[in-house]
Amino acid sequence: MRINRFFAVPAVMLAAQFSWAQVKVDPKERLNPIVKSFVDEVNNNSQLENLASELLDGIGPRLVGTPEMLAANEWSASKLRSWGVDANLQQFGTWKGWQRGTTHVDMTYPRVKSLSATQLAWSPATKKAIEAEVIVLPKVSSKAEFDQWLTAVKGKIVLMAQYQKIGRSDEQIKEFATPELYEKLKAEKEQATKDFAAYIKNIGYDNNTLPEALERAGAAGIAISNWTGIMGANRIFGAKTSKIPMIDIDVEDYGMLYRMAEKGTQPKIKIDAQSKVLPEAKSFNTIGMIKGKEKPDEYVILSAHLDSWDGAQGATDNGTGTITMLETMRILKKYYPNNKRTIVIGLWGSEEQGLNGSRGFVMDNPQIIKGVQAAFNQDNGTGRVVNISGQGFVKAYDYVGRWLDGVPKAVRGHIKTDFPGMPGGGGSDHASFVAAGVPGISLGSLNWGYFGYTWHTTKDTYDKIVFDEVKNNVVLTAALAYMASEDPEFSNREKRVMPQDEKGETVKWPEVKEPRRSSKDYK
């Protein structure tokens, strides 16, 4: 009993610390009264955790074309309306309809073990559980040899991914190995990766065409392990098959099956992957507006993508960006009633398939784009914002600098700026605006293990959110939006002289691209 109480008390105290965490500002700092009200609201009445719970726990992952994505669109529009913000869903295309079900994968021979596995997005379902022998790719060196082997896959489940000899993270190996052993293991891993890439090239296939070839040859299923290099975290993307299930197995279980199959044990697994193919689904952006009182045809845009991959909850990609912009919009509506310019929130769909929602908005709303003062985009995890670039606009230093002056010192003190910077050509939705000649400002956040641990992985869950950091970003975004809206000048869009690349050719400004408006031919 004493031990239980010993552990319980600190847990309660820790919860209290998170609940009462505040964005601390110097009380002697002379903030604009409206910006001060933003800080007070974040500190005393934050809705971030409620928003995260409703979106991530309630709706869950938001893959384009799924009922969950539509539910997220409707939820976010309803939430905005509840705060008195005009909101609607703006369609930009359609996508293949699909809904994830349960995935159960078990090894049934030579012993029984439940495996940690996930069906890939859009994977065909198993009408009934399939049980089959697991085999690995053959040791061949040409396409002719491989194609001859293909007859052996009929009725089998093929392990298609590279075998990982060591399932420990690089950081852990570096911490505990001798320097000599670390360098040896590192070199071996790098060589194994090169060898596997060369193997796939030699047999004449790639990640898209190999699953198709295995399916045509009669394979019962395909298993991969898209391991991030961090223990327990695998990336989940889309299936490349049309009739047979394609699953991802955690590195530990995948390695076990691989070793057994390679040694001739002939392991068997049973796959029960349930999902539904649904009718073609409409793809939407959620758009909210607070009309400007003085310059209604000029706009400040709060930007974040609402969709996600669906190996987990999509918490840091991009649940955190979504709740940051929603909370910012709530606070602006409450404490900035006489907004000079129109404030827009855009929660984009299908960012993960190529910035489709924001590109659609840019293409479909030329009058708005013509009048955009700035678009502030957040999309790289839960950390506090630490980087802002001028995105290649010559005068960005002047206006972004003015706007940052209105941000509390404790918040802007973390931020490194780069002016004029280079235009973003992709990666997130700010690039859609930059390509159109609009200052699309990426609010680049501190990593918090984003790219290795949560980005598109099975670990992108609610518990990875650090709400203290997100509160910081709400104060920053609200203050920047307020300052951009109040600025007497319209932001200058003059572009920098572009540098030369390593070939001596002038780098081109990114081009405006038509969004992918359907899933036809998508791979």
C-alpha cells in the first residue's frame, strides 16, 4: 500500500502541473491590451485539451475519403459556428471511399503468437481470415530470375520489406556501444540498406510495381515493416494492392518471421483484416471567416491541414496545428471584435496526398488570394515555434518583423528568423500560398522527435502532445494575426533574386500547381 501511494501522489501532482501550466510573460512588459487578453485567455480558459479530446479521441485519424475525415470537417465547422464564426465546407475534389476496420494477425506455426500488425490504408479486406505460409524474397540478381521465381508465391504471404538485423534505435546503440562497435554496426546497417535498394533495382521493380507483381502471381497477402529506426514506431501509408491484404508488421515480429522463413521453418500466419470499400467520397476544406470591419477584401489566413494518415490518431500531424488554429480563431473572435481585415481559418483536406486542399483553395478562390496579407501555417508537431522564414519575399523582414514586435518577448524569444529566406516548394500548405506569390509563413516548431517518432507512425497519439508548447503557439499565432490585420500597410510581395544551384542554373520560384482532385491514378 505504501508503494502504491508513493507512485500515485506524484502522478496527481504532475497532472496538476500540466493543467495549470501557463505562458509566462514579464509583468513589466508593455503588451498591447488585446495581445494581453490573448495571453490571459490561454492561461485561464484554454480549450486546447477539450478540442484535442474531441478531435483525436472522439473522431480519431482522418484519412482522405473516409467517414472520419468528413466527420472532422463537420465537427470543425460546427465548432467554429458555436463561437459565432461563419463556417462552411468547401469541396475541392473527390477520393476513393474507404473505412478502416479491425486487424488481427497471428502466427499459427511453428507456435502460436499474436503479432503486432496494421493493415495499410485502403488495403483490401479479407472476406474471411486467410492462413498461409510466409516466404521471403529470393536471392536472385536479375529480373529474369525473379520473374521465374514468381510462380512460387501462389497462396503464400510474402515478406517484402528489408530485414532489420538490429531493432534498436541508433541513439541507444550510440549510448551503450563502444565507439568501435557503434561505427561497425552503423556501417553494417548502411551497407544492408544499400544492398537491399540495389537488389530491388536489379530485379526490375519498385515499391509500387513489386506488390502488383506479387498480387498478379497469386500471393495470398503481402507484409512489410516500414520501421522508422525508433523502437515501436512504424510508418503507415497506403496499400499497393487491389485484391489481397497488405499489412505492416512491427519490426520485432517481422524479423522473427523473416528469420524463420529464411531458415526453412515455413512459418504460417493468419490475417483477418476488416475494412470497407465505400462510394467515392467528396473532399472538403473547412473554411471559417470573421469579416473585416475596415478592409474586408484583405485577408489574414490561419492555415493547418485537418487530414492525416491513419496508423494512429494523427495527433502531431496535424492535430496540433488544427487545434492551434481553432483555438486562435476562438480567441480572436472573442477579444478582437473590430478586426480590420477579414480573418480566415482554412483546415485543409488531403494535404498528405500532395497539398491538395490548400492548392484547391488557391485555385478556386482567386479573389481571396489577391487580397491575402499573410497566411500563417503550422504543421510539424507539438513543439513551440522556433523558426520563421521570409519565404523568399524581399520585404518580409519589414512586415514580419513589425508583427513579431507585437508578440510577447517570452514567446518570440525562442524564434530564429531567416530573411528573405527561400520559397517553400512543398512539405506543407504554406507552399501553396508561396507559389501563388502570397506570403505563406511557416511556423516551424521544435522537433520533439517528430520526424523519427510520430510523423505518419503508429505512435502519433494524443499522449505525445505537450500542451504547454501548443499554448505558446496559440499566443504567437493570435498575436501575429492581430498585428497583420492591424498593419496599415499591405504586405509587399516582391520576390527575391533566386540563387544558382550546384549546376550553375538559376533556381526557379515554385509554380502554382493544380491539386489532385480525385484518387484516379494515385499511388
